[in-house]
Amino acid sequence: MAETGPFRFSASAVQLSGRLLCWSLAAAMASAAADAFLDPRADWWGVVWPVPWWLVGASTLAWTVLRAREKAHRPPPPQGSVRGDWERAA
């Protein structure tokens, strides 16, 4: 288990990229709503509001690659085991 502390995370890279994906999607939706309803006229807004959407795409790609690597390195179930992941979860 990873050490805990002010600058150490117990979460894996897959979990962190998943969190980044969720938070960037929330920020992207909020910025799109602000653009649609508030109609900001600041010069910098046209550059800033698409940034979370780019981050959503990048974090989706990162999460997909990391999750595929995690699943590829998972040890195979024992030969005599009939129970699958869903049955163990239940």
C-alpha cells in the first residue's frame, strides 16, 4: 500500500485520470452553460471556455490507455474458478 502524506496519493494512476476526467467534464459543462446563458463578452473568454473540453478529450484518452494496461496486467483467475467478477461483487 502506498504511503500517505501531504504529497502522496493512495490512488492509482487510473483512478486519478478518472477523477480528472470527471472534474474536467464538469468544468466543461459549466463553461458551456456560462457561455450559453451568460453570454460573456470578455476577449479572453473565447480562448478559455473550450479548454476544459480539450482536457476532457485528453483525460479520456489517458484513462482509456491506463485502464487497458491495468486490465492487461491483471493476473488470470484460477483454472477451477467459475465465479466471475460480477458474482464476486454480488
